[in-house]
Amino acid sequence: MLSMIVDCHAHLAHPDFAADLDAVVGRMRAAGAVAVNTGSNLEANKKALAITSRFPDVLKTAIGLSPHDANREPLDGNLRFIRAHADEICAIGEIGFDFHYFKKEEERERQRVAFSAQLDLAESLDLPVVVHSREAEGEAIALLAKRKGVRILHCFLMPALLDAALKAGCLVSLPTLKSKSRVTLIERAQEGRVLCETDSPYLWRGGRNEPANVAEVYAEMARLRGARFAEGASRRALEIFGW
Ligand SMILES: [Zn+2]
């Protein structure tokens, strides 16, 4: 087993973890995992920072205004909050596009404005970005191709877009969803360009997901590409997020 594994994307501020966070973190430690505790709006970002400060040995924080919340909260206050906490975070996220839930042009436009402003901020602070894109992958990748710095496409399961994503300079983060797509991506991914995540509490076979489960993605990597490849994915994540 790997010495230390990284869950690049988890939402421990989610209400699903309110009752037993200590036990969840205990299982993470037992699995040798650390996690990027990720926010999505002002309240979740504040809560994520507070949770990380309770478990600084195994958590780091990413904060950002998500595409879902870009239509509910003012951008200015969120940008101010990110700037004020820049020293306490390892990335800006999750940010991006969700055209599945938001069909109106004015809603999508608000997402574009929020996404671009946060990409600017990430570049000026020299921080990685963690990007959500749903039914907008082409537009997201085209936009990210024009940017610099570490750009991670989270919950990536689209083999048809792998080459475009890599060519755009992005890394892809594979979730805890067993699927043919994930197998294909692991087989084709370049070393150093692929990461692992849980997106806890989501994406776990009908139940609640948690960071310890990220071991499953690394195990599949090791099975398909060998232990050194899986170790490389974890090492790359540790380096990107500054562990
Ligand atoms: Zn997420």
C-alpha cells in the first residue's frame, strides 16, 4: 500500500458529516489519507476553513464560488473572502460551469463572469484551480487552455475529452465511481497528469462517501498501471497542494 494518499476533492463541511466528523477523520488517518477540504459558497467556505483548522495534519482547504452558487451569491464578497484567506488555502475551488442545472443564458453568463474572475485571482495568487464542469466541458477546456498555472478538472470521466484536457494543460482528477470510463482513463493517462478524489459525501454506491474511500481509486491505478504509477499520482497531488 502507498505511504500517503491524497483525496484531492472532498466536502467535509457538508451537513452529512456534522454528526461524526471525528470518526470520518479517524478512518482517513487509518487509511493513510489526507484531503483537500473544498468549499463552494461563503458559508461552506467559512465552515471548511474552520474544520480544516481542527485537523491541520490531514486537511487543507480550497475555497471558491461554485457555478451553482454564482447565481445565488454576490461575486464581490466571495472574491474578497478568498483574498482575505489566501494564506490559509491550497487552491481556489470549486469553480467552473454547470449548464446541466442552469439552462438560461443569463445564468450561464453569471457563471462565466464568476469563473473568469476567480481564474484571474488564482493566477495573481499563484494558486491551483479546481474546476467543475457539467455539460460545458468543451467551453471549460477552451477557456482553461488560455490560462496558466495548475488547472484540475475534478470528477473527470470523459475519455473522449482526455486529449483535449491534457493539451489544454489541465490535470484530471478521477472519482470513486467504478466504470469503464475510469479504466480507460487510467490506462491512457500520462503520469503526473492524473489525480484521485472522492467528492465526498457524493459519488459512493448509494451511500455517503468519505475520504478514506479514495484508496479504492489508487488501488485500481496500481492494478492497471503498477504501484509506481499510483504512487506518482499521490506524490503529484502532495506537491501541487503543498503538503
Ligand atoms: Zn465537489
